[in-house]
Amino acid sequence: MDLVGDMAPWTKTRNKWYYFDHRRRQHQCTQPQTGLAEETTQTISSNMASSYCKISSIIPIFVSFLLVASSVCPVHSSETDRPANQTFRPGEELEKLKIIRDHLLKINKPAVKTIQSPDGDLIDCVLSHLQPAFDHQQLKGQKPLDPPERPKGHNPTGAVSEDFQLWSFSGESCPEGTIPIRRTTEEDVLRASSIGRFGRKVRRHVRRDSSSNGHEHAVGYVTGDQYYGAKASINVWAPRVANQYEFSLSQMWVISGSFGDDLNTIEAGWQVSPELYGDNYPRFFTYWTTDAYQATGCYNLLCSGFVQTNNRIAIGAAISPTSSYKGGQFDISLLVWKDPKHGNWWLEFGSGVLVGYWPSFLFTHLRNHASMVQYGGEVVNTRPSGFHTSTQMGSGHFAGEGFGKASYFRNLQVVDWDNSLIPLSNLRVLADHPNCYDIQGGINNVWGNYFYYGGPGRNVRCP
């Protein structure tokens, strides 16, 4: 687990000094040296000058496409929203239940051990070679690959906090040779729009004007080059989500394709999604698609694809602790990169802890490289009662509030053709509706490329 680096426990904020008592947190945070926040005593050897990222005056069509396509649309369960005059048909309900249970048998693999999480989740320890990925025709009979070569300029320690997910608080762990998988329940599937779409982002005709489809974003992105990976540290919050059909997420996208039906993405971050998980905990998640969210890909391990190699991290499990307003800040570091030898895309969590990989054969365009990298936040706005949603993005506070109050992405980097981690060039930032959720970016010699983002949703300027 990569908490904000080895820094002194005293932090200067708005010309005052505060002491952050992290309790479970292993280190303390510092406020970056920038015009968006006051100076701290912390510096590193980088000589990058403070500046602001310029907001792009012309938003490329492909950015609008991605922002529209990259999310789950609000959907309603037939179980919870059955009209009063709809006839109840026991035979149909029983058949539906049978289909659900058959599906659960496919994705819930036999466990050698089961751990009860404080949040109600059941974590199954499944033998690595029996995980869902190995149901794929091109992976059957195989075993997870050995660790790949890390990008140059990356010096992982391999350390991860023992208690960054709620399920690990019990002191129990999965044995070597197994991986922890969050067990999927009948209730989880029933909340989806259909069994076939469970665990997937909803396919639909994608409109070019991202402001009209109910999805709102505050993101930073780079394009115009060939990218072989991306890295960022994201602080974790527990934003309020107004209803079951909305969500709030913060993530990193690695993207390639024409932004038509052949769009390829690899995604990772944290999300609050009552529909997918049945609660309001922030959860670590992954996603992939190779056809613009139509028939391929899924969240986490809910289909064959991502191969997990780690026995300490449960994808889809709740993250704890989280950041607090005017208090301790807790962030996670994510690195996605393409193995130069085998071409697979690997995911690292924290400081050197490999989670697993997406096999290169899953993709078309991403078999070669990415053409865009994007970082940021997204919410669904269903306009309950005709008003803008009060679902929060990030901390629920605007970017201008700065460190300790607003959510952030820091130390943004990409991996180049030589498998080297390098700083971003020409980072652009975009907010669909800045009166509801906004973004402010910059560069300094502590956080490198970074931005603050987020907001409360409905307010006097966002009715």
C-alpha cells in the first residue's frame, strides 16, 4: 500500500500548522508547493517549476466519446421496480432464480477457506489456477505467469499495508497458492438490469455531447503519443451517493482504438456503487473492454479475463481507512504497464505489489500500445425529482479548497516506448459542469503533475 510518502506529521495548511493523527495510517501527508496551496517544508530533487495546467479550449471528439462511454448507466431492477399492476408469475421467477444460481456457480469458485468481512462480504480463498480467468479458452490448463520486468525509474519496495481493506481486519488471510475473491450473491445479480449485463458497463448508443447523458466528469488526460502504461496516486474518500442507480468513482483509463465500436480500455481505481455492491463503501475495482463496452469485458473478476496473482488483495473489496475533511489523507498508488517481453498489461497496487495482469490476446489495439491516458472522477446524475443529483464526486468539495479538503490525483506519469516512467507533457483538464464538479491542475516538485477535483453536486450554482 502506498500511502503519502515518508513525511513529517506536521503539515502547513493556509499558514497554519496541523498535526495529522493517522492512527492506522502508516505515514503523513504534505500539502504540495503550488499556487493552489501554501508552501510546505518538504521538497524532493525534482526541479520542475510550479505552473498550472492549461484548460483545453477545444475538447477532442474522442475525449467526449470516452467520457460518455466509460461508465455504468443507471438501471432499475425488475425486482424492485415492478409496477403495481404487473402479474406475478411464479414459474418465471423460479426460472430466473435458476439462471442466476447457474451463473453464480460459474463465477463463485470452490474455496479452500472463506473469510467473513466486517462489512458483510464473504471473501473466498480460491486456488489460483481455478480463478475465473482460466475458464477462458485461451487460458484453460495454464497457470499465472511469473512477475514481469518493472518500468525503469520505478523502485518498488513490495510493501503493502496489512489493513487497507476491511476484510483483512479480522487478521485472517488467504494461504499461498490461492487468491481472495469477493463472493457474488443472488442479491448482487438481482440489482443489475439483467443477468447478462451483471458486472458490465451498459452498452448503448453513445452520444458525442457528454453533457446530456447523465454522466458528469472532471478529468485530466494526455493524448497524441504512444503510451505503454500509466501511474498515479489517488486519495480515497467515501462520497455520498444519492440513490441506488447512481455511482461515484475515481479511476485511471488506459485507452486505444478509434473510439467507435473497437474502443479498448483498461481501467482501475476506486468506486462507490450501490447497484454493483449493495452498499456505499469505496471499493478497489478494475475493468476492461475491447469493443466499447458492448459484449466483452467486466468489472473485477466477474468474467474470464484478468488473471490475479496476489493473495492479499481482493478486487472489489472495500478500502479502509479513507481520507477525512481537514484530517488525515489516505491514498492508493496504481501502476498499469505493458510487459515488454510478453505484451501483457500488468497492474501494481501500492509500492511494488503485483495484483495481476490482462492477457494481451484480450485486446485488439491495446496489443500494441495505448493512444490516450485519462485520470479523474465521474458520477451518474439521474436528476431525482427534476433537480441535479446531490451525489458527491471525490470528497464532495470543490478543487479550490485544496489539500485536506478536496480530492486529488498526484504524481501522474506515463510509461514510454522504452519501458520508462516519465512525467506527463501537456496535461489537459476538463470539467463537464464546473458549477457542480470542477478541476484545477498544476505541477510542483513534490507532487509532479497533479490536480484537485470534485464537488458536491446540487448547490445554489448547480440547481
